[in-house]
Amino acid sequence: MNRLLLVTFLIAFSTPALAAGGPMRATYEVYFGGLHILSAESEFAPETRRYAVTAKAETRGILSVFFGWRGETRSAGRFDGRRAVPDRHTNFGWRGDEQRSVILTYGPDGEVTETRIDPAPDPEEVTALPEDAETGTIDPLTVIAQVSRTMSQTGTCDGEFAVFDGRRRYDLRVSDQGMETLPATSYSIFSGEARRCRVEYAMLGGERKDPSKYSKTARDRVVYVARPVKDAPAIPVALKIETDFGTLMAHLTGVETRKDLALSDETAARGSR
């Protein structure tokens, strides 16, 4: 279950990183089979020629009792035309006193120059990575940078990407499926027209040899992107994943724009005087 969450939330909660008009923060609550299982937020500070994003998540409800986990991932890089070129990617996860980390450093050409992973993958538990797994790849958040760049220039979210996150190598495909109307619900602050972006991936190495029943049956991974606040950029407003054991749904619960964050910083500064 945790791999399913990690993969999908890195995709879903990072899409706004390239939107104009930032900085911006969005918060989400996630449910599986009607049970509250995760809280997440995305913070981003876009620029014309660079991108930076932080995504955080933490288990909630009954899941936190059996699987207490929190994670934080960051990516930063630059734009070369439509291409997003990463500089650095980090991913940290904590479960109790245990910490897992990945740090990827990239050269000027966008190729990985250093990989630091702790703890190292256990070959008894995961499949082997292909030779030169990192060559010609980008990290998961940089995928979103490219998708966002494409959306701003073409209006669609179509794209195919070779991805390496330090532990896994996979090919990712994002397909634009047009517009869909999301109904009003007490779970979300958004309702109305949203762009439907389907996410598919093919694992090429580093996956668990004994995947969970949730991962094995996951299908129809869809991220909905829309503009929830007037004059703010388009961001993910919902996420849906179908499995044989229930539906995973993520709902947008809050948005803070550049003006909101500026006022918050100003208030905090006054309080410290």
C-alpha cells in the first residue's frame, strides 16, 4: 500500500510547481474505501526559468495505527525551453525511528552524477535495476515540471517519461482525457470543470518482488487539474485510483496563494518583534 501512495502522491501533489503566479500552497486529505488514511500538502515557488517544489504526506486514522509514516520530497531545477532539467532531488521517509532517504544530484546536462541511498535496497526483497538505470531519466517531481510546462504551452497534459527515483526505474505515461465536471462534496473545496489526466507506469526494476494486493490491482489512476481560486494557477483538485479492494480518493481541502502567504509571513514577522 505504501508504494502505491508514494508513487501516486508524488505525481498528484506536485503538479502545480510550474504554475505562474506563485508561491502557492495546497492541502489535501486522502481516503481509501471511505476511511481517512493520509494528509498531504504541496508548497511551490515557481519562476520563469526555474522550478522548485516540496511535497509532504503523513498517514492518518486507522492506517497510522498500523503503519505510522511521514515523508517529504523536494526537487529543484531549471527550464531549457520546454524541457525541465533537474539539479537535485531528495526523498526522506520516516516510520517510527527508521529513516529511508534518497539524494540524487544532476550535472548541467541533466544526467545523474551522484546517487545516495540509505538503506541500500535488499536484493532479496526487490528486483534488480537495469544496467545504467539512471541514464536519460528524470526524477518524479521533474516529470511534473515538464507536464506543467506542457500544459501551460499546449493546454494538454500528454507526455511519456523515463523516470528514476533512486530506488526504482519506470516508464511513465500521462494521457489527457479531456474535461470532466466534478460534483460538489463536503470533502473538497472544489467543484466544477476539471481536466482529467490519466497516469500509467511500467516498472522496469527496483519494485518489490512481493507487491501488495493494492498495488497489484490498482488501475485507472486519474489526476484532475483545475483552477480553484480566481487569478490563481491550475492545480490538482482531486485524485482517484480504483483497486479491487476499494477506491482511493484525494480531495483538495485548502489553497493559499502568494497574497495569503505574504500576509502570513508579515504577521509572523510582526509577532516576533
